[in-house]
Amino acid sequence: MSRPSFFISRWSACVAGIAALASCVDPFGFDPKPVGDNTGSAGQPTASTTAGPAVGMGGAGSATTDTTGTTITQGSGGASTGAAGSTSTTEPSTTSTGGATGAGGAATGSGGMANDAGSRDASEDRSGSGGGSRDGGIIKSDAGPNLAQPCPTNRFYPPIPDGGEATCPPRLADLNPWLPVTPAVVGCTPLPHPGSDCPFYFFSWQNFMIATQPDAQGRSAFLSWGTIENTFGAHAGEASPSTPFLGGGVTQAGGRQVLIDQNGRAIYYAIHMNKPFVDFVNANGLQTADAVLAADPAMQFPSGLVELKEAWMVVSDTAPPADYIISRVQVPTLHLVNGQMIEDRGALRNVTVALLAIHIVFTLPGHPEFIWSTFQHVNAQAIGDIAPEAVANANDTPPSTVISRQNFPLFRSGTTANVGNRGIQVLQFDDATQTFGSLQTSIYRMFPASKSNTIDPDGDIGSINENMTARFASATPNAMDRRSHYRLVGAVWQDRPEKTMVVPDKVLTNDETDPDIIINGADSLHSLVAGEDRLSSVAMESFTQGADSFPNCFTCHDTRATTARGVPSARDQGAPTLLQPKLLNVSHIFNEVIRLNP
């Protein structure tokens, strides 16, 4: 069977099962200082005569007030084509771009955003940023800045009447258009803390609905999206195969352990990108490993990009479960060589798989770091059913605690806390059946609410999940649409990316010794991370959930140098460095391109 990708490298390039990391303690402490700006010439702000905001692009920016009463000040660098700047008018805003390329050209600017008293203290000053570094007066970042576009206050932050209860979203009618066919996302920049987290969860759900939208045969839309195999290398630009290829392997980032279900089979992974992500790769000439290595460290992601990582379980060809998203796919043949799992991409097998869990990772205006959300399969009562949850957070769960007396696809009944979530050090594998025999891993969620300071789930997540349950129930039933069998677990993002995502080589996680963060977790105003600061997928970060390991996405996905294990080099000094510090390193897609194409 022919190979579907440009990965013609030796088997050794795909070796997995690397020993667990020697240390999971981050040697770098919290750096609360804002990063510096390289300020260029100021642009000429313009006044908007329509409902939208006026935006001045250049060094300091200028404040204007739109018709909704929201004050916006945005500063940004960026090269223009005329010495005095060129002006263009669009609805609903007027934008003037200042600065010319060359010695006097614009570099990154500083500005900020202050919102009206109806949503945040109008006196609060925020720091803005442009995208790109300056070299001789020329902006080097092809991507340009990912500028903030504040969300309408009357949509996501309306006042709550006395005695009323907040719901997510505030306008339930906003969920109505999502079925049967979900429309495209029109993104905006949600408020940082103490603003509501609801917009982040709202856009997580909408992107999930778009990605998993079934066609007439029940095939999810994302199975036709771009992959590493047809976005990079010799096969860049080719159409997705009629039978999808799961090219993400069978080992997890971190220690590269294998997750084995209760039938003794490996869980397979895949990565997909929406068209805007593929367009971004093409527009910036990033289709090869050499181009990725040479990419500008200050290049950042624009808004509108979506990348996915999925976890798939092999199921019966003839009687697959009726409540999962199902697909017929190709997977590499596995071999155990010298104790290491080898994925033979030259010998593909056709299998039927069920979607256990999926990461929905996307950019919004002003959020080039991506919002990292994760969904998993649920039962008829909308309760997660691929693995159980502990009843208390990790530090409060005695080692001898029996997590559950029930079996789950990823959990063996009776497993205690100190035995669960461990990879198998000595693997046994049957090539003929492609199974691990009686070997199983037993996984559970260590932080039931995915939060460091509480076991109570975020109210906005509970609200939007309940509202989606009601929306699914009110929709016309479609037997081919399995989206109603999945729910949002949580999401994580940078609370103030205009401070943390300006230059590379930055730690993007919290100071866990800060007393206010200990008490309030990601809801603390000191927190860099917003959302669920202990967020993980039991199917994709099964072995790295602990607080001393990689307890949320940004403990791996930051802008520092990275290794072949998908880990920042500073935390994985025994492995060779693949990528030097870059803003693009928050996405591990580029790390995988280098890892799989030596």
C-alpha cells in the first residue's frame, strides 16, 4: 500500500516510547514583567462615523469612541506602502495605516484598550502590541499583528437584572443557527479578567460544531481538512485521501508513552488544520522543514485559524458504537523493536475507529496564542464516559483511593489513584493481531473540574453545556449527526496575550507560589493563564496531568525552544532541540514537521 505522505524518513525518525522525563519541575520561574516594545512612528488615527471603532495603527495609537460607548485604543506596528501612510475605508470602521518601510518604518507599537464603565473600569489601561521585529526599519513578520477587536458588550456582557442568573451565552437565541448546519465563526476579542469567560467557551463550541459537521454520509467535515502530510513537504497541496489517514501516531507528548484501551489496542491520534491555517502556511512559505526552521521568531498567528488533535479507538468493523463519531481510516502498522513502538507508514491498515476526544484549538482577534479547548464523548446523561474522575483534586486524593468500580474504555475497574495514569514501561506486542495482549493502561481525570483551586466546574461551562443539551433536544433528529454525544471539558488561554505573546522565549504559565493564585487559581487577576489551569484530555495527556508534570496546555505549548518529545527544551534537556524560540512554537504542528522529517 502506498505511503500517503512526504515522511520517507527512516523508522528511527518515528521511534516512540521514549523513557519518561527525568524531571517535570520547571526550572524557570514566573516572569510577571511586561515584555518591551520596539516602538515605531505613530500613525494617523481617524474618526469613525459608523457603528464600528476607529483604529489608529502605528506607534501610540489614538483613542476614539464608537456609537456603543466603548472606548478603544489600539497601537500597532506594521509596514505600509506610503511614507505618510495610506487610508482605506471599510464598513463598519475607518482605518489609517502609518509608517513606511525603510529607516523610518513602523515597528511594533504600544497602545491598549480601555472599556466603558458598563463592562470594565474605564480607567484601566491595557498594553497593546504589534507583530514583528525590526531590522533596519523593516518589519520582518510576514504574519503581521493579530489585532484586538473587542466583543460587543451588549452580546456577551449585558447587565444581569437583580435576582437574575447569568447564562452562557447570554442570548440563547445565538445557539439556534448552529443546527442543522453551523455557520462560520465571526470572532472578536473577549474581555480579560474579571470579565466573563463565556465568549471563549462559546467560540470553542462553535468551532467544535463546525469541525464535526457531518455530511450526508455522516463524515465529519474535519476529515477533509489539511493534515501534516498534505500541507507540508512533497505532497503539499494534494487533496485529502478518500479514506482518512491517522498520522499522529500512537505515542503521547511528554514521555512518549502508549495509551492502551481495555481491549489491548493502542489509541491512535491525528492532527487536522482548517483552510485558513493551511493558507497561512502557504502564504508564508512554511511548507518545508527548512522553511519552518528559518521562520521569523516574531511571526505570529492571525485570527481565524483552527487546528485539531483527535484521539481514536479501534472498534468493530461490523457493529461500531452508534453514539460515537465513526470513521473508516488508515493507520500505520505497529511493531515493537528493542522495546520501542515503531509506526510503519509504508504498511497501512484499514480499521474502523470511534472518536474518544478532540482538542479544538483556535485563534481569535488579539489571541495569537490560541484558545485551547477540549471535548470528550459523554453518555446519555451528558456525563463523560471514556474515563472516570477523581472526587477530589490530586493532592487531596489518598494514593489508596479506588477511583471507580466501573469499567470505562480507558479505565480498569478498581484501579487506585497511585496505580492509575501510568505508562507501561515494558511493552509486549503481538504483530499479528496488532494488540498488546492483556496489557492495559488505566486512566482517570486527576482534577475533576480541571482547576487547581476547586473541584467545582466553571459555571459558564456548565451553563453552555446544558444549553447545548437543550438545543440538541430541540433540533430535528439526524441519525448521521453524532455531535450531541460530546461535551466541552474546558479551555485555557492567555488572559493578556498582548503582554505575554509579543516576543518569543517566554514561560506562559502561572507562578504557582503566588498566594492569590493558590486561592483563586486561573480566576486570579495575577494569573497569566485563564480558564481551566489544570486542563487536560484523559485520552491525549493521560500521563502528564499532575501539577508537577504538564497540567495544562501552556506547560508544553509556549514560545521557547522545543524537543522531539513536544516539550520545551528547558524541561527536556536530555533530548535534542528541534526548534529555536519562536512565537509559532505554541503550535506543535511545526514541531511535528521537523520531528518526522529529519
